[in-house]
Amino acid sequence: MVLNYIWIAFFIIAFVTAVCRFVFWNDTEVFNDIVNSTFESANTAFNLSIGLTGVLTLWLGIMKIGENGGIVNILSAKLRPLFRHLFPGIPDNHPASGVIFMNLTANMLGLDNAATPLGLKAMKELQELNKNKDEASDAMIMFLVLNTSGLTLIPISIMMYRATLGAQNPTDVFIPILIATSCSTIAGLIAVCIKQKINLLKRPVIVTGAFFMAVFALLALASANLSKDELNMWSGLVANVLLFAIIVSFIIVAAIKKVNVYESFIAGAKDGFATAVKIIPYLVAILVGIGVFRASGAMDFIIDGIGHFVALFGINTDFVPALPTALMKPLSGSGARGLMVDAMTQYGADSFVGRMVSIMQGATDTTFYILAVYFGSVGIKKTRHALPCGLIADLFGLVAAIIVAYIFFY
């Protein structure tokens, strides 16, 4: 229901903004820009969906091997103490737990190509447990918010963009991003737990949190002694070794258990194309709404308004040029990436704004895109509190990004 109102608001605000630009500023191109944006956004949505087909086919096939070989069930059993508290609706030893773990791991390592199909597979498993097929379950919402919070251990793509755009030390945003994305994940997790009345003060949750804090600390210490080239090499190597090790281990264990590996892969891969096609309408809807909102100039008006409002209180406004990236991030990953690159090109990769947009880009994930793709893949129409909790995670992550940027680089 919330998504419905937001989608309608995109078009109404865009129309009002366009009319004002036409009447008061004689902007005769604004309606042309808006209409063109609808076609471009629809085409982008279709290409994204089709582009997912090959990756979905591969990973759904691999996951089928893991299911038939028993590895997914083993992971589920190991994770049950933690998942019993965060996902009380998932039965003991259900394969959904293993797939969720693998999806979150892929996200933390920056393996987007693996994370999306694993996420869609996890959502399908959760839908099988869902009693109301049109409405998101508590477990679905928890899983989606953990994805939208964008917890990333190695923001390799952002550091590569910074290196390409001439940053003297592209890795200097690594620790700030780690702090900001942690704030986003914690805020999203707490928001969902409050809504679902989940007690986080349990031993498995505390132990897991302490483990990840230790991992963050070790990564920060290790990165401090590496050059940008060494960090890029080692982070990419570790991620790819882990990814290929997962594939090989699935195949070997399944073969040992006398599973027909090839037939299992084919059986799982058949769902890849069907899933990619199913998400097209949802993706077209959300991207067209975002495209219209941006093309109308409404986003620029909002950013300028925020800048003037902040200035009234005598607050430093140096962060305002970075706001387009912050506002675009929950709406479109590619849009936010483009705005990040544009800001670094305009102000410089090592400028205050250039560093801030880099932190913002790594702080959270694209809430609306993930919601459209994940829920759309299983036909969820009523998102309940998924979107508000996801946006809370975005808000805390982006505010943390601004604060951290001032602390580290101002």
C-alpha cells in the first residue's frame, strides 16, 4: 500500500513540477524530457531483467545442486540458533536459512552477480512458507531489509571508480563506508525487530554481532597496510576464490552422495528464465516512476530547498552538493552511481564532496529496486512494513555517511 502511494506521488509531483517550469520559466522541453524518460526507464528495466537471465539460470542451477547434495540443509542447521531469533517463522533445518546466509555473504563480499539470484532463490523458499501469498511475511521483510541496508565488507567497485577518477588514495573511504553501512544495517535490523517484537538481546545474536565487529576490525587493520593496488587485488582474489570454492564444494558433495549433478543443475536452471520474466512488470513500474520524478526536475527542487533550509540555521552546507546521490540511492543503483561519478568529476575525487558521495554510495543499497525485484519475483503485492523499515535503514546510513565524512575529511 505504501509503495502504491509513493508511486502515485512520483507522477503527481512530476506533473506539478513540469507545469510550474512550463508556466513560470517557459521551459518547453520539460514534457519532452519526461516522456522520453518513460521510454528510457522502461527499456532499462527490460534490459536489466533480461540481463539477469543468464546469472539467474547459473545460480539457481548451482543452488539446486546444493539442495540435492545436502549442503544447504547443513548450513540451515548450523545457522538455526541465530535464525530462530531473527526469522522465527522459518522451521528448523529449512533450506531457506542456508540460501539466506549465502545471499548475505555474497552481498558483504560485493558479489552482486551472485547475491541477486541467491536472494531471489531465498525469497522463493520464504514464499513457500508464506500463508498469505499476496502479503509479505515477517521473514520476507526481515530478509529484504537486511539486503536493502547494504552491509558491505569490501566496497571494491567504489574504490575502483575513485582510482579511475584520479584519487590519490582510493581506499581512504574504506573505513568510513564500513562505519556508515554498519549503521544502516543496525538501524534496519532494530526497526524490523521493534515492529515484529523480536528480542535482540539473545546470546546467538550478540555472539554473531561480536564476530562481525571483530571481522570489521581485522579488515580495517589489514587494509591500513595495503596499497590501493594490493587491496584491489586481494579483495577481488578472496571474493572470487570463495565464490568458486562454493560452486566446487556443492558439486563434490553432491557427487559423493550419488546425486546426478548435471540433471540437478538443469532442473534448477529452468527457473532462471521464468523468474527473470516475472519481475519485468514490477521493475518497469518502479523505474519509470523514478525516471519521471527525476526528469521533471522535482529532485533538483528538493535538493535546493534543503540547502536553503539548512543555511537558515547557520549549519554548514558543504554537504548539499552530495545530496543528489543520497536521494537517488534508495531509488536507483545505476542512477546513484552516475551521480557519484558526476560529483567526483565536477568537484574532484579527493574533494570533500567526492569523498562524501563515495561513502553515501557504499552506505546503503537500492531499497525500491530490491523491493520491486525480490517481492515481484514471488508476486507479493502487500509489502506491509518492509518499505518503511528499509527507508529507515537508508536514512540512518546516509546520515551516518554525512557525519563520518565530516569527521574524517572536513
